Amino acid sequence: MNLTVKIALAGFVASLGFGPVSSFAQDTSCTCTTPYQGAANSIGSIGRANGDVMVSQAAGYGPAKAGNALDFGSRIVVGAKGAASVNVGGCNLDVPANSSLDISRVENNICLKVVGSEQTAAAVSSEHTGQIPPGGNRSNTPLFIFGGMAGAAGILAATQDDDDGGAVSP
């Protein structure tokens, strides 16, 4: 088989294994989105913080207070005896007890995501410990990569032409 055809076939099989990049994109189910208006000192603030409420800061987590500035990457964690509200762009959200709020940028929007108590515990422990969280939320990306590489290798091996003209070695 012609070398050009082999290379084209291997490239095609490999591209199937990797799949489109968008299929591996992280789910960004935001509770509220608002357009990002450009660089500013902060993108929002805490409207109220009652009881057990912590906010991420440069040096770690600290007690949240009304008026605390919020930016991308900020996280508000509300304990069992707490409640908070935030004002970010056009989003005014309440953060109930036993939940957290994450602020991120998705394209040219600000994404605010409130996570409930079961998910908060898993998100905090996996992020801060570096462990992979248990459960069915695993990525199949390595499987697709390995499958694509194995398929390409199989096709290349099957179409290998040893150029001996059909002669059998003694």
C-alpha cells in the first residue's frame, strides 16, 4: 500500500480516537450567567453574610462580610448555620445553608454556580486533596485516546507492505 495512503488512513483513525474537542468540554451548568464587562477592581460583592459563611481570599478562606469584593475564582462556602447573598453583574443570588457558590469565567460571561451540600463536600475534598472524586463522573478521554492509537496501530500493521514481492525467505 502506498505510504501516503497509509499516513492518511492513520491520521483519520487517530482523529476519530481523539474526537472533537467540544465533546470533552467540561459541563458548565451555571445557576446564573451575566456578561463580563471588562477589567475592573472586582466583578461583584457579597450582599449579606449571616452565620457560618466563608469566602476564598488570597491567603485561603476567611470570614465573609457584606461588601467583600468577589472576582473570578472566588468561592463562598456556607455552613449549616449560615446564609449569604451575592451581587455580580445582573445576578443577585442567595446561597443557602450547606452549599457553596463558585464564580468562573465562561467565554465572555461570568458564571455563578451554586452547589448543594452533597456536591459541596465532594468538590471541596477533591479540589483541595487532589484526589479523583468517586462516582460515575469519570472522563472517557483516556479510553478514546488509547482506542484511537490502538486502532491506528492495527490498521498500520494490517496494511504493512514488506516489499519482498511475495517471495518467502528460506
